[in-house]
Amino acid sequence: MGHPSVERRRVLAAAALGREPGVPGAGSEGGEPLRAVTGEIRDVSPHLIIIETPEGGEERLVIAPWATAWHGGDTPPADLPMGARVMMRTLRDGRVVERLWAETIRLTGTIVSIEGRRDVTVELDCGPHRGHRTAVIPYRATGRLRVRHPQFEPGYLFDAIGIRKDGAALALLPATSQPAYPARAVPAPPPAYAGVQARISGTVTWSDIFDAEERGVGYPMVERSDAACADAGVSCAGLPYLAIGSLLQVRNVCASRSANLPIVACGCLAGRFCDRCVECGTSPRGRIAELSPTSYVELGGELITGCFNAQIGMG
């Protein structure tokens, strides 16, 4: 017999724990709802963008006069290239675009090898679910990345934001200050976290490994048998074990927005980062969830910032 669906798992888990199963989706706080829209640019002007959606349809959206875009650097929305894959944050029922990110990727993993003197090529082990990726750091970005990654050698963690260009993955911005320990030496959670807490604070990030338009969470402390992953269950944030399909309430403290999101992936790589987010104040150490880009943007996150201070609880 196969695994039950995510929805079925959620209902079964709620019944076993004696609570309501919860409903996926955005919470009521935070003002006007945000909607993330993704697709490939078919036409763009200062006032209008036409995209092909992942399903092959077409969407026409108005670009707000104050809208900004990023494609390896800040750029006017009308200058984005045709055919580029774009993620947009929209208002007013998804019809008005206020922020665009084109061909934006995130390169997160353990350094395997480093080659080159000017343009540097970094081979990354992105964990058991994601395999290896090759990142190219252009010469102009090496200084900025090296300042935030002082342990630039195999065995240490790496996390950068960049763009796809001509078939290559370019790392341009550091997404974090590199943890000082090797990837296999994650600090243990502090004793103060013993026991079950209603809400846990820490850092929430995003990853580009999710499907287009997918809404969900990668979570570090999934049951190893559930995730079929020997690397699961590592975190310095003292998280409880949860099953794939559990509903997690994620709140962006900086933007006062929340959503109930299903755990759809094993976040064992995120669990190795015992870092902080400093977007509004300073979060406690530890990545407590890794969101799909769609969920991250709809909670008010900026892709090129890379994190927001968050609280999580059971949805």
C-alpha cells in the first residue's frame, strides 16, 4: 500500500493528536493579501507584462508605477529580457505587479571543490535530495561573497543568491554569513529548548528546488523513516519531529503575515545552518523552515534578502 496523500496524512495526524486538522492558506493578518505569480516573459513594457504560465496559459498583468525588478542587479521592469523566468509579487487579486525577480536562483550546499582565480567555480553538495550543483562566482562578486564566506574551503557551508545565465548558475549575493563550523559539525540545541513549545522562533529561508507555483515547506526535523533520509533530524533550533504532510503555521514577524503550509520536503540541508536572520531585529539561531519561492513571496519575503525572522507552530 502506498503512502497516504498529504491531505490524508494531515487529517490522520490531527486525529491522533486530538486537534483540528487546520486549513492550508494565508492567515487574516498583514493587510492586503499578496499573490506570487510565476511564468516566462512573452512581452513587457513600463506598464504591462505578459507571461506564459507553467500550465501553458497566458496572463497579462499591470506593472505598478512604483514596481522594481532584479535580474542580477536592480533594473527597470521594462528592461527584463524576453523568455526570462520571472517571479512576481502582486496586489489587488493578483492583477498589479509591485516586485519582479528574473531568473533568480539560490545555491545552498556544502563546498566540495573550488577552482579558478578570477571567475571561481564552486562544486556544491546540496544534500541527499538535491544532488550536486555547480556555481560560478564572477570576478566582480568574489569579494562580496568571500567576506561573508571566510571558510572558503571544502567541507564548509555555502549559501548564495544569483541568476541563471547562458546555462550557468551565477552566484552573486551572499545569502547568509557562513557558519564557522564544518557542515557535519552542527551545534546541539541549547537545553532551554527541551520540551514542547507552542511556537518556535528562528530563521525562515527559501529554496529553488520546489516545483513552480508549489506552496509548501521543507522542514529539518522530519522523521527519518518518513523522509527516507539518514541526514534528517539535525537542527540547532530544538525543533520537534514532524511528518511529511503535517501543516505548519509560519509567521513572518517582520511583515506580520502568516500562512498554514504543508511540509512537502525534507529540509535536512537547512537544518545544518545554525545562523541568524537580521531583517528586523535578530532571530534566534537556526533555520526552522525552508519555503518554496511562492510561499516565501506571499508571506512578504524578498528573494534577494534570503530570509525573514519567523515563528512557527502547528497549523
